[in-house]
Amino acid sequence: MAAWDGKSKGSKTGYSFFVFILRRLGVWPTYIVLYPAAFYFFVQYNQAWKSIYSFLRVRMKFSPVKAFFGVYRNFYIFGQTLVDRVIVMAGYGKFTFTFDGEENLIRMVDEGTGGLLISAHLGNWEIAGHLLYRVKAKINIVMFEGEHEKVKEYLDSVKGEKNINVIAIKEDLSHLYAINDAFERKELVCMHGDRFLPGSRVVEVPFLGENACLPCGPLLMASKYNVPVSFVFAMKERSTHYYFSATQGTVYSLDRDKHTQAEQLKAALNVFVQLIEKNIKKYPYQWFNYYNFWQTGK
């Protein structure tokens, strides 16, 4: 199984520091401060370093030198995406966006079906969620409690949009009731579809030359509530410009037979993976899974 423990780097203190600089100096000085911050993580040579180097060297076929310096570039861009989240949510700077498929989400809202939006730890998912205010619907962003709890606490205190609700995944499964309530209200629910914790139901799919496990939970949930699914990404193209894409909503009516259902899930997840691959090949430094994503346990 993928060796992810449900936790990510980052803290409320770290976000507070960058917001302090943003408020007083602006966006570009904040980006400059990121250079030494990224270098600090670059010289750690930890699991995150090894995972990204392996990704760039093995999956993207980069040369050893290009992959080596690519690790630093990945860390720096990741830092930028963290700062960008605060900028967009709190309104400390101006960004421009290209929208591709926004009409697919507007259709979900206009038809009153609600829907499930699935993305990956690629690009800037939180910005994607906050851009959805344009579709004029309540947005529920689902995230692992251990992944962003302290950061979420701070961002909740500075964000301005009132149509964003964060649902934390908890051990007591209370998040399932919150998601159910959101679907009952015909709202949009956003979540990642590329990570899972031990014990989750998964399907193996070919991804960049080797099988990788992806969770079935999001699609099973969408099928249960009969809501359309759209795969959504927000990729950083330039310092202050993002490319936002969303596929046409699809309702997955999964068969009750386990064998048939497994094949249906695999087919749907293959579509998801192909979109991830397309984005990775265009934006190779925006892959932010800092562990052995291809470890299937076999």
C-alpha cells in the first residue's frame, strides 16, 4: 500500500509568517523569502527529497542532474502554492486565471444536482476550490484532519468567501454525515482522489509505466448519492496565473456485483489517471506526493 500516513508538512506558525510578509511587503518579496526556505528542505535529503528525485528521474525520465535540481524547483513551487492559497483566500494579491470547462460545473449547479469534484495532489487544489465561487454554489472541501488541521484553522480565520465549508475526515466517520448532508442540499463536494489510508478499498491502475493504487471511496460515494463527478485541476502556469480545468460531469451507476463493480471503478479511475498524466507531463514540477506513490504492497 502507498506509504502515506495522512499528514503533511506545514503549520499555523509558518502560514502566519508568510501572511505577515504578504501584508507588509506584497507577493514578490514573499516569493523571494521562499528561496532559502526551499533550500532548507532541499538539503535535508529526507523521504520527500528521495521520492521527488525518483519521480523525476524514473517516471519523467530526467537526467540525474536535471532531476537533482528539479527537486529544489519542486520544493520552491510547492512553497509558492502554499503562499498562493493565502493570497487568493485572503485577498492579498491579484491573480489571473484561464478557465477550461467551467461551464461543466455551472451546469451541475443550474440543474440542481450538486456534484463531486475530484482532484489530486498536483498543482493547487485549494485555489481550485476557492475559484469555484464563480459558479455561485456552496462548496464543501474535504481534507484529512491530520493533513491540514492547524493550517486550516488559520486559513479559516483569514478567508473572505462565505460559500466555502471545510469538512475534515475524522476517525469517528462524522465526515460521512457532513458529506451526506451536503449532497442532500445539492451542493458541490470537493476532495482528493489520489491518497488513502491503510484499510481503504483501492484499485490498481497503470500510471506512468507502473501500477499504482487509487482509492475507490470518492467514486463509490458519488454512485451512492447518484451525483455527477467532475475531475478538476488548477495548475500554476506563471507566477500569478493559473490554468483551471474541469471535465464534464459523469454519473457513475456502479453495479452491485463486486467483480463488475471493480471493472467499472478501474475504467473510471483510468480516466482520472490519464488526466493526471497529461498535467504532469506539462507541469512535472507540480507533483506534490512526497512518498513512494507506486508502492502497492505486492
